[in-house]
Amino acid sequence: MNYFAGIDAGSTYVKVAVLNEEGDLAGHQHRPTGIDAAGHARTMLDSIMERIGHPTSRIGAIMATGYSRRIIDVAEDTITEIRAHAAGARMTAPDGTQIRTVIDIGGQDSKVIVLGDDGETENFVMNDKCAAGTGRFLESLARVLELEVSELGPLSLESTAPAAINSTCVVFAESEVISLVARKTPRRDIVAGIHESLAKRIGGMARKARFESEILLTGGGGLNPGIVQALEDELMTDIHLPLHPQLNGAIGAARIALGKD
Ligand code: ADP
């Protein structure tokens, strides 16, 4: 049996997905991008294949995507993140759902991709200019609150009175958070306010892209249940989550390596 790999070299994390010939997910890993995305990609490929029990040479094709895709020397070719996420959605969407919009929240950018009936990209809106609409916003504000990003979602779901965060810039939002802390606003309410603020930004992008249901949330933002809820409230519709939201782009790239899309 041969294998096919997709590498999503994002600004924050490098993700690797390996599919078997049938297109099933055979293994995956991710680690922070750091300063050697290409080295991390090679190490993770070897380690995934070792776990599967075959040499890395059994990988028939490797496709890279993501912000740093061009430095992934182990890949034969590259595709855009938009194409990778559209392809990933075809496999990662819950059974029986026809996804019409993919919202991807990454570390340094976020995207809204609207898909046609055939699953091909019809329209997209991307924000890579301002950290306020991205995972970086959450990382910076989590630091101010002395929380891990993985703690944000569960904490915000406990809030019944989200604080208002009005600044649309990370630097000013940090000052707002510091002043809310000084006024003894509970952290859960501050975090819920941070999620609402991010959801408003992404909601604006989704409306600009003329989003349609059903919606799939991908990227590291999909690991945060507080963001899922805030986006559902903002867009007034349910949001679907893949089993591995952060892996969607890597899975899409692997599907294209396999020739499935
Ligand atoms: P990129 O592709 O740009 O590298 P990712 O899709 O990997 O970005 O998403 C990174 C973002 O995901 C981080 O900025 C952070 O906000 C969020 N994130 C990462 N891990 C977690 C986690 N365990 N829980 C909640 N959020 C997370």
C-alpha cells in the first residue's frame, strides 16, 4: 500500500497528514512552526511513517500548503491554502452535510471560503493584514490574562455577562483587557468578550463573502469551543466542526497529492 502526504506549514503550526490509497487518514502530527518548518515537516513525516510501520519512501506524493509552503523542500509541489481547505472540507465535513462555507481561523490569518454545489471555491475573503481577526489576537490576550489558549474556550463558556471589548486592534484590546482586570472583571467574562470581538470581525468577513449554510470551522480556532459558540451567535446558525479542525488544510493537500480532488 502507498501513502500520500499533505503538509500545512502555517505561520504558527506545521501540520502533517498522511492518507492511505483509499483516502483514509493513516496518521497525523503537528508542532509549532518555530524557525525550521522544513525540518519539522521531515521529522514528522518520518515519525508518522514509523508508527504506521512503513518507510517514508512508501509515500507516493507530498503536497505542501500554508504560509511557509515554499520552503517545504520534501514536497514535490504546492497549492494555495484556499484550495487545500476546500479539498479538506470534502473529507472532514460530518457525514451527510454539504458544506457551503469554510471559515478557517489560523494563527496569523483567517479566511472565509464560499463553495459552490460542486465543492469548488466560488468566493473568498481573507484577512492577513490585521491580527485582530486571527488566532494571534487570542494568543496575545491569553498571555495578558496568564492563560493558555486551550483554557480560553472552557472558561468563556462559564460566562453569563461577556465584557465589552471595543478596540479592533490587538494593542488597544490589550490595554482594554488590562483595565478590565484592574476593575476586577471576572476572567471568564473578559475571555467571553474577547471571543465575541473576534466573532464580530469574522462575521463581517463572512457577510462580505456572502456566506451560506452549512458552515465548517477549521484551523486552530476550531479547537476553541468559546469561538464556536460566539460565531454561532454572531452568524445565527449552527457551525460544524471536523474531528481535527487544525488538520483540514493538511488533509486537503494530501487528498490533492492522492489525486482525489
Ligand atoms: P496556522 O495555520 O496559521 O499556523 P493554526 O490553524 O494552526 O494556524 O491555528 C493556530 C491558532 O490556533 C493559534 O493562534 C491559537 O489561537 C489556536 N490554538 C492552537 N492550539 C489550540 C488549543 N489547544 N486550544 C485552543 N486554541 C488553540
